[in-house]
Amino acid sequence: MAGIREVARRARWRLGLVATAAAALVAGTGLVAATSAQAAAGCRVGYAVSSQWPGGFTADVSVTNLGDPVTGWTLAWSFPSGQRVTQAWNATVTSSGNQATAKDAGWNAAIGTNATVSFGFNGSWSGTNTAPTAFTLNGVACTGGVGGSTSPTASPTPSTTPPTPTPTSSPSTPPPAGTAMAAVAAMQPGWNLGNSFDAVGADETAWGNPRVTQALLDNVRAQGFNSIRIPVTWSNHQGAAPGYLIDAAWLARVREVVGWALADGFYVVLNVHHDSWQWINTMPTDHTNVLNRYNALWTQIAGAFKDSPARLVFESVNEPQFTGSSGDAQNAGLLNELNTSFHRIVRASGGANATRLLVLPTLHTSAEQARVDELSSTIAALNDPNLVATVHFYGYWPFSVNIAGGTRFDATAQQDLTDQFDRVHTAFVARNIPVVIGEYGLLGFDRHTGTIEQGEKLKFFEFLGWYARQRKLTTQLWDNGQHFDRTTFQWQDPELFAQIRSSWTTRSGTASSDQVYVPKTGAVTAKSLTLNLNGTTFQGLRQGSTDLVAGTDYTVSGSTLTLSAAALTRLVGSRAYGVNATLQARFSAGVPWRIDVITYDPPLVSDATGTTASFAVPTQFRGDQLATMEATYADGSNAGPQNWTSFKEFDVTFAPNYGSNTISLKPEFFAEVNDGRKVTLTFHFWSGTKVTYHVTKSGGSVTGSVN
């Protein structure tokens, strides 16, 4: 499967999508604290709800000290809508009724004049989630300005525990001094600007996103990201030989956006992006011209940014690949030549480039052992302490695109992740060479984020964030507009982002499914799910603001959660098709796990006619959802594209449309179906129901039948 997976990755085109989701609230108030008699006091508090889901939310709180230095703080407020804190980071947060108190974590007890500290928490809510507007610090009401004084208060004893890198550090916080490992740790977590500056068309809107704005970067930073990768394709903005001059206006625009990001406090990764397959890939047959052009490109980039702060990082080339080579040995040699040339040019350009962090990729940015070994050899030969290795990760390919029955984040998909992260940890991190997962996500997101079932998707991101922390890997989320909307500055899927954000600092409990299916007719029976505690403890089930009753509504035996027949009968009510109730499984840490209680009947399909360009199976889904589809001929052989498997690729060869009550079979499917041979389709639904259907292609015509 590795070869198939790499082909899929190299062919990836990331199209932008519109996103919508969570709102942010900012409260400007005063904050006071004391370190000595009659100390001037005042501060500003920012309170932002960065993500929200039914029954839960994530909030970020920033405290900017406008008065004399503070050496210990306790912030208090009252929730106006009965919210409760369930888990916190960078502060110890306690609550009693509607009253909440956040105490410094020791290592962040000191707040200098005009400095900022931040903390965050997950909370629960029902009805409304109104933001608090009044805060006190050390018992003194915040006023929003500098004025008055406070009496001395005892400062807490500083903790001896070293600070953990946090996703919410102030933009004014300088990068850590010392090793490359420390700097790359401070880059966690990271975000990709996507293909905005890939610019295969006229300008940065070519991929469907709006022009990058300073407000976009401000809002991304406010989500808790500490680094931003800015992919740039230079091909359409570089002149001819021998100078290969970069268009001045294009370079100025890139410098403007990089400057905004640096001003926001980001670490910024700037690279040579899809030039990798537009012209660099011809290096085996056009070696001299490619190398000259590549060297000219990096000479100009290095010169333009040589005086930029150390938080600007250069990446030699994105997903390097070569066409027409003699094989792995030549590929390794060519990439070594590019990485070595890049290193020499940047280091010789002077200024901050003499010690700037430089990111070097493996071939295809693959974490396969041979590719990792090749890069390890290059880094060893360069003998430079400020080098960073990078690979990309889009998951186990069948799961990542939903093909070959890979509908679940199962043991195989999990093992693929741990194997890859273990390899780069052993090769690099264990040898004090930092690693950036420069892109991560799921390949199915290139079409839309619904290719992978929601609960399975959440388990993937929960596990990825946790295991990356175990292996000390910095991660940078790939986002071409399908996650964070570039205009509204909201998340399309706040539940997904809440899981991602939580994974930066802790684990969350999950379950074998986020769906419980109850038949529309007949007796309602008890249903069970397997809990994945992930080091947490199960706290209970809640519907909205109402706790379900343990022992009556549900039981837990070991890792098995069972909903009683009586509780399910109450929850499904009149048993209308679809989601009748949503529960929250709550754990001692992380975000709650949503469980939808769904009423269904086996879906019904009907006969139809159409063409290979437009054919749809009339489908009464009746509350159920489609997981995958198999296609076989009468002799049992596999039909359709990628006939090494009977299970076809979701949304590429088929796609459900719940609004129009159809399952479309796409032209890509019929393009590889034999004329005149009946194909048996088996539709697999998430309830466990299987429905068969038959299609026959005759030229450009298609007939479909139940029998």
C-alpha cells in the first residue's frame, strides 16, 4: 500500500471550502494585583470563546498587566449563564456554583508591565453561553485602566516544574534561547496558510480563497497557533535564465504577509512549494538548468529576508519528487544536492541567515524508513545544529480517503501513525534533531470534510495530537480554507477543532462510535458502546443540562457503556427518522464525546435509468447514513476503478446526497466498468444494514435495478 499511498499524496490538490462556526467575545476590563505597598494597578482581560458545541465550549483568557509588575495572581469572575469549568490549562481553575477562580501555575506567576499571560479552559453550558464581563484580581475589582493602588499580598511560591510550551503564549513572548529543539517546541502548534501563495493562476486567489489579510493572521494567532507555514510557489513569478529574477511585486507581497505574521508573534516557515512538481522534478533530465534556477531562487529569497528575526524559518522544498530518474538511489542523490545547495546559499548570505533554522524534507516528505535514513545522512554530513527535519502525515491511506473498507480509525490505522512517528523520533528527535510534521490532516478533506465519518475523524485527531506530544513532534495543520474560514474567521467544524485543540495539552475519552441506532418499529433494546478512556475516567452521561442516572439510564462495566432500553425509549420519543437525542459522555479530562441516538429503518433503493455522466440511485435513507460501497461482477471479481479492492473510494466514485435522497455514481466509476456486464453494488450503512443494487452500462447509458 505504500506505493499507492505515495502516489495519492503526490497528486494531492487541496481545494478551499467555505467554513462557518464559533464566535469570539472580548471583554475589556481592569485587573489589579500587588507586589509591594501602594503599587499602581490595572490591566486588560480578553475572554474569547474559540469553539463551541452542544453542551460544551473552549474559552481563552488573556491578562495584560497595565500597572506595576505582578508576581502572583488569582483571577475571579462569575458566570452569568450558569456555565461550569470542566478542564483547564496554564492555570488552576476552580469553581463553586457560578463563581470561578483561576490561580497562576507558578511558572507564569510574574506579569511585567504591559506583559500578558494566558490560560484556557473547557466548560459546559446550556441555554445560553453569555461571556462574563467583570473580573477581579487578588480580590480587587478590575477597572480597565491604571489607577489606584493595592496593599501588598503574599506571592505564591514559584513552582519548580519547568513550563510546558503552550498554544496560547503572548505574541510578545520572545523565542526561547538555546537549541533548535527548544525553538521547534515553541512552534507547537502550527497552521498552514494552504495554497494561497501557490498561485497557479493570476494571483493568490487562484485556489478560491480571498487575498490574505492581516486580520486573518491575527485571528489564526488568537486560536492558539504559535507557528504558521506559508507555502509559496514561485514558478509563475520567476523570470527566464540566466537571472531567474523573482517578480518584485510578488516578492514584496510575500514579504508583507511574512511581516504581518512575524508581528503577530508567529514562527513563520517560508518555503519553495509546488515548484517541486512544476519544474524541480525534471532534474534527472535537466540537471544544470534546474539547479541553476533553484540556486537563483534561494539566493534571492535569502537575500530578501536575511535581516528578518530568527522566528522566520526557511524550508528548502515541499514534497520533493523526481520524474524519469533511475530509482531511489538517484532520487536520494538529487535531493541531497538540493538540500545541500540550499544550506550553503542561505548560510553564506549573511545576517540572521547564518544561524536561522533551516527545514529539510525527506523524499516526498515520506516517513518510510529508507527516506528517513537518506535525510539523516544529509543532516549528519552538514553538521549544523540549526537544522530541522520535516515529513508530512495524512494518515493510513485507505482510512484517509475512505477506500478499501477503511471507514474506521482502527488498530491498523493507529499502528500506521505510531510507526511513522516512531521512525522520525528515533532517527532525529532522539539525536537532538527537531522534527516538524509540516502538514497533517486527512486526504479526504481535499474534497470535503465529510468523506470520513465524524466520530472516526475525531478519534484520529485526538490520537494524533497526543502521540505527537509523546514523540516531541511539532505539528502544522493543513488548512486550505476547509477548516478556518478566511472571511468570517470561524471554524467550519467547531467540534473538530475543539478536539484538535484539546489534543495539544491532554487526552480526551472517546468511544467505539458516536452513533446509537434504534429501529423505528419493534421493541427498543439496550445498546452498548466501548469506551476508549485514553487515561481518563468516565464521569457520566448528560443530555443538555440534565444528567442521566447511572444504574437506571445506563451502566458501565469495565469499558462497556450500556444505555438501557427504558432510557432509549424515552430518548427516541415518537421515533422520527434521524437524530432524536444527543448525549455527552463526560470524562475527567479533554472534551466530551458526543453520542447521537438515531431512529432508522433499512434504507430503500429504486430502479432508475441514466447516463455514465449522470446517474443516481433513488434512495430513501430513512434515518441511516452511508459508510461505503462495494462493486463486483457476477463472477465475484472487483468492478470499477482501483479494482484491487471491491470497496470503492467515497466521494470519488460514489456519493450520498441526503437532501435529494439519492446516491450518485460518478463518471469516474463508470469509466472503468466493463460494457454490458452487470455490476452488483453493496451499500454499507452505519447502522450495519447492507443493501444490494445492480447497474449495467451500455455505451453511455446506464440502467439500475433492485433485482
